[in-house]
Amino acid sequence: MKRFNHKIVVLGMVVTSFLSSCSDSFLELSPYTQVPNEAAVATEADLLVALRGTYAQLRSANLFGRTIPVIGDLGADNVFLSSRNSGRYFAFDQYVVTTANADYEGYWNNAYTAILRANNIIDAKLADNANVNQIKGEAYALRALLYFNLVRSFAKSGDMAAEGVPIVLKYDPTLKPKRNTVQEVYTQIQADLDKAYAGMTTYTGSARFSKFAARALAAKVSFYQGDYEKAYTTATEVINNGGFSLLTADKVLAYWASPTSNAETVKSETLFEVSADATLNAGTDELGYIYNQQGYGDLLANEELYKLYSETDIRKKLIVIGSRAQAENPAYIVNKYQNVAGDRDDKKVLRMSEVYLIAAESAARTNKEADALKYLNALVAQRDPSLVYASTGATLIEDIITERRKELAFEGDRFYDLNRLKRDIVRVGGRYQLRNVPFSSNFRIGPIPQSERNANPNISQNPGY
């Protein structure tokens, strides 16, 4: 798959490991240990190496490599943990997460590691030129992406005055930050995305951020903020001006069967994805292993979700009815991640299909029903030729939410969507021990890791932990 052409190298000045211990706070650590930023990133070549390291961090199984997309479906109603499983993510399936949960701790630590790397790029004292601005633009977009996922995971959805996550923009070895508000975090994210859009001019394929990938993320961020006018305007800007195309019905199955990301000359469905291949991957910790029956195969689709797809819906073929040895029979097996050997599956982060759905729901919520139907039916026509929506009002919004669930299943959004909508999680079918998780439950938000609080007494815990 298309990615950087050079291997990630570890220079004397660019050290990607951290001097840490069990009691260290990841918010206090420098991504280049004790080397001052000015010395660590002294040339454009250093800047590019640092950028590669930041992208590589996203591949971690603690981030987009597995944990972020798994939480987004397992914590909701799309998938459940098979009765025969490897023990991974049991706490999310059963809602018994504690402050010592290793998955949330790994998520937190790796996200801030990547943020510190992005900070180092952004703060580099190099003269502006097209290459420097492009690299810094990508770093701004990556930092925004990480903060967006952190605030969705560790803060109460929809409450802008609530405690969010600490905003750390510069390395300070004495820093013990408090949590910023949710509103402050979103303001920072949007500011970073504006700088990303302004700085980037070059499209280098879907394995790296580009100008309109940053715009797509900005649309999604506004969407989660509930700013539907801005979400609609930004999403339609991407649709009309970005040059990307919606995935057509004849290419849906091949899209998910192939691990190949967009090349530098190709703009299609994927705006941004976290890349992996036979060399650069998380091995058996890859997302595909947790779904594919040639791997752990721990996560199975819910029958209720499967039945949402009509017989003429091409997406129904991405769930295969089979059996799991010494476990579920029938088993609804997820077939979106097929490449558990050789080249690994990329993890789709931003797709044009979602941009259309953001435009549709945002239009429906701002009294533009004709536009909502236009974008909704444009997508649906490429998934289910027997289906054309003509609904209005609240029914139209529900139809869009249903299509969003069907289109983005197993990509890590359903849990966050239900939080965005402030809806209870109602799990039907499967082998869920906890079937109803009200929006008011404290466990709809992840805990601040105890190791972080041990190192930083200024950071408060979420209620209920």
C-alpha cells in the first residue's frame, strides 16, 4: 500500500522512545527525551522523519490500529464478544471498565505521545516554504484528530462546560495540567484544522492528511459539537470542491477486500486512513485479527444489525453467516477486515460516504430536507438499488441515523454516535450481559487512567470511577 518511501529511522537527535516509568505522566514527557526542540528538528529532513513517527504512532493497537475502532462498536450495539474469546476487550463488552484498564491507559498514553510528536513538528523553528508548511499542516491535522478522539472518549458528550482533556501544546517538564473544558478542546481542534487547511497544498495519497481530509474532519467535529449549519457547509465544501468520489456499488466489496490505499494520483472514497502493510503493522494486534476467523475472531456482528440490510443491499455481503467452532452457531461474521496475512488492512478514518451522511443529517436538522434527501439518496443508490427515501421531519433524521449505522458499522463510530445523540444503548440479541446502558450512566465515558492521576494530582477523575 502507498505510504512513505523511506523507513522510519531513529536518529541521535530524534529519539522516539520515552524515559518513562510506571509513575510517569505521559503529559510530562518529551517525544525526543532530553533533546531541545531546536536541536531535534533542525532541517526539513528532520521534520519529515518526525512526521513519519507521528503517523506510525497512530498504527499502535492502542489507537487506530485496534482499540479506537473496537470501542466504537463493542461499546454499543453492533458487535458482541463471542463466548469463545481471547479475553481481549471483555471489560468493554460487559461494561466493567476500571481506572486500571490497560486498554484505556494505552489509548491515553499513546494519544499524548503522538500529540507531543505533533507539537515538536509544529514548534520547529524552520523558515516557511511549501514543504515545511505542508508537513506542519499535516501535524496540525493529526493533533486535531487525536484531541477529537480523546474528548469523545474521556468527556461527557454534548456538555461544553464539562471537563474535557488537558490541552498540551508545548513540552514543559514541570507541567501538571488540569483538564480543559470540552468547549476549549473543541475550539483548539477547530483552530488546528484551520491551520492544517491553510498550510497543506499537496495531495500525497490517503495514508497522509491532505487539505480536504482536514476539511472532512472539521465537518465531523462540527457535527459532534451540534453545530449543524457549519457541519453542512463544510461537508458540502468537501463534496463539491475536494475532488473525491463516492464509493460506487460495483466497487464496495473490492474496496474492503483490498488493503491498497489511494496513491498520489488517485482521489476516491478514502480521504484519510491509517496504513499498515506486511512490514509496518501491529501483527496479531491488528484490528483484522479481532474480527477475522483466521485470527482471534472474538467479535461477532449482532443479528439485529444484520437484519437491517435488505437482500438487495451490497453491504449485507460484508457480514457472512457461518459458525464459530465450539461457540456461536449461527455466527454473523464480520468480513470488512479480510487481510490478516500478508498486507494488513488499512483502518479507514475519513470516508466520502460519511461526508455525505454528515451533509444529509446536518441538512435535515437545519430545515433543508430536499438537500438532506439528495445526499442521503446519493449514498443509498450506491448501496441498495431497491431503496429510495422520501421521508420528512423526525422520520427523515431517523432514516439517516440508520443509514449511518449500516454504512459505518465496524469502523468505530456507533458508540460515539449514540453518545452524540444522547441516546440509551439498547442491545438486542447477541450474548450481552448488560443489555441497556442509559445515556446517564457514568460508564459511557472512559476513566482517566489511574497511572496518570498518580503522576499528576491536578487532573480530576470522571464521575463513577
